[in-house]
Amino acid sequence: MSYWQDSDRTLICGDVFSNLNMLTGVPGLHEPPEMFSSDRRAITSRCGGWPSDGAAPVCFGHGPPLRDRSKLRQFTASLAA
């Protein structure tokens, strides 16, 4: 489940992605573990259309907020390839 707050253009993507390696604790964008999602590719492919403009953060269920939304756009594009 994800939430978009239009007033300040903040995206809260919950567990669709994480910005933390759950095993090592090292920050970085990751898909959810396969055991937690029956169709990871379908979920992540739908996220490529999220707005990447602006300075508002992307917030995750795990890991620090991402301030550069273009990184999320690049990450989702790499998953579709």
C-alpha cells in the first residue's frame, strides 16, 4: 500500500520498496523480499509512474527517506528491464 500527499508531493510507499538492506542494515533501494510478495514485478512495474519531480521525500516502511526522487525512477526502470 502506498500513499500520495498532493499538498506537499510526499510519497509514502510503505513496503513496496525499502531503502535499507534488511539483512545488513546498509541504506539503499531494494524490492521487497520475494517471500513477502507473490508478484514483485507487477507491483514494482506499477510504481514507475510516480512523480519524480520536486524535492519532497519518498518515505519507506524501512530505511531513511529518499530526497532525490529520480533515484526511485531509475531504480524502477532498472527492474522493468
